[in-house]
Amino acid sequence: MIVRAAALEHLNVTGFILRTVLPKARELVEKAEHLKLSERDTKRVLDLLENPPTPTERLIRAARA
């Protein structure tokens, strides 16, 4: 069936698979690598970046280790 579909598109099997599968692969990778935050979460992250909490003793020790 793949060979027939490729022939109908005037492509070899490799070209057909790449043209058909590559966009979906890109979409899946993009979705997995990008994080979408809600407006509330975005504001929280920005606030933490601008006003980081005071590090705890445990964090300070871990950073020195």
C-alpha cells in the first residue's frame, strides 16, 4: 500500500515517508520540547525570576558541594 501511495504521488517510498511522516514528527518533538504555561503560571515564573526567594541553608550547602 505504501509503494502504491508513493507511486501515486510520483515519489519513491523514502520520499513519500519523509514527506508524510516528517511534519508529524516535527509537531510531536515541538510539543514535547515546549512548555505552555497559563497566564497565572507565567506571571508566577516571571515574579520568581525578578524576586527570587532567599536560598535555604540546605540549598547553600548543596551549591557548595
